[in-house]
Amino acid sequence: MEDRRDYLAAVRHRGDVDMTWTIYNGDMAPSNAEENTSDTSLVFSPTAAVPVDKLAILLFQSDNVDTTSADNTSFVTVTDTKSNSWLRAAESQYSAGGALDGVLAGVYYSIISTQIETSDSITVTLTANATSKGAALAAFNRDTSATISVPDKQYQRVAASADYTVTISGLASQEYLFIAHNAMEASTGSTNNVDIDYGGTAGNILQAGGPWGTSGGGAANTAGRGGYRILTATGDTYNRTGNAVADRVTVLAAFKETAAAGGTVVDPIGMSGFFGG
């Protein structure tokens, strides 16, 4: 009995917990938006309400806004009309040497404190003008007693002659929600396939049909596609061949739930939710 009490005490006070992430409205496409207008923002409304306590994930890509080729940039901010707090999980930009000749991509998130309705709007703001822009919004159920963090994010910035591969490693072993984003300087009709484990036959793609973004040919366009994987591991690799068609930024971010200090054991979230958009 004493051993059992010691075990329960250890579990009750551990910081990292294995929770079951589930997609919210998994049988529907997320909200997505795109435009081909030279300005500093993309504004859109979700196609379905995003309720309180969901983890909202926004993937965004656009033309690069300056000559920087770098990871962990901060060219983008996200807001909504309900004043939820949006954070930058990961952001990277590729430039071939000038503004508007490459691609900027990022993953942003919010723990929704006030429900976002279909009559509300979400605004993605850039630090400088970009013409092609695209975004997708999804949401996940989560353990509402736990905090959300991003313990690691990795990137790859490549020219058109290379496929993509991004690896996260060295994490503590527990369940993670891995979010991946493919962004490229090409039209939505160009090849932009998602890693099979994040989409394809696994069905985890964060958008139905083809990529989101703009079309019409040439470097005036960007296209994005994303997926997710829920996995208990110390990391993961996101890759696929046959995508060497355009300048590209690939982003992989790991989301983690951590129990509150001195927290209690809670049941995993069930599978009865729906998708945010």
C-alpha cells in the first residue's frame, strides 16, 4: 500500500503528462484564406466558431518581406476581433537576395479565451508589403488543466533544386502534437506534397484538397500545405521526396502539454470533438 501511495504521489506531481490531443472538427476542412494584393495584412473569418479553451493553430505563408534569409524571424503578428492572445510558435524566411523573391512561413497559436465566431475576423499583419498571402486555421482539443508550450521548432530553407527534410530530436519522451507547414514560392497548382505520416494516407492533413495560396503562374505566387502528427516520442522527422519545384521554407513545431505544479491526474480528452473551421 505504501508503494502504491508513493507511486500515485509521484504521478500526481510530475510536470509532463501524456494527454490525448484530438483534432477539433476533424471531418471538416479548416478555414483558409488567400489573396494576391500588395499590402501588409490578410484578414479572414473562420468558417466555423472556435470555442473557448481550444488550441487554435494558424499556418501562414507569403512573399518574403525583405532580403533576410533566417530562422526564428518576427515579421508576422496575429490578432482577432475577440482579443485572444496569439503567439509565434515558429517562423522562417527564405530570400534569393531581394524582397518578394522568396517565401516567408510561420506557425502561430492561441489558447482561445473568448470564442471566435464566424462573424469575427482574424488578421495576419506583416512588417512590410507582400503580394501573395495564404493562411489556414485549425483547432485541437487539449487538457484544459495543462499549459501549452513549444519545446522545439526546426526549419529548412531551400532553393528549388532540393527536397525538404526537417528533424526535431532530443525531447523528453512524452506525447507531442507535431505541426508541419510546407510553404513555397509557386502557385497552388505546383507539387507540394505532405509527409505521409502527416497527411496523405494517414488523413492528418490540415486542409482538404490542394494547397492554399495564390495561383496564376510564376514567382508572383506562394502556396502552403500543412499536416499534423500526434506521437509519443523524443522527436520526429518530416520529409518527402518529389517536391524540388520551387524555393521553399519548411517548418516543424512540437507542442507539449505540462501539468500545473502539484497538479492532479486527469482523464485524456475524448474523441467526440470537431474541427475548428
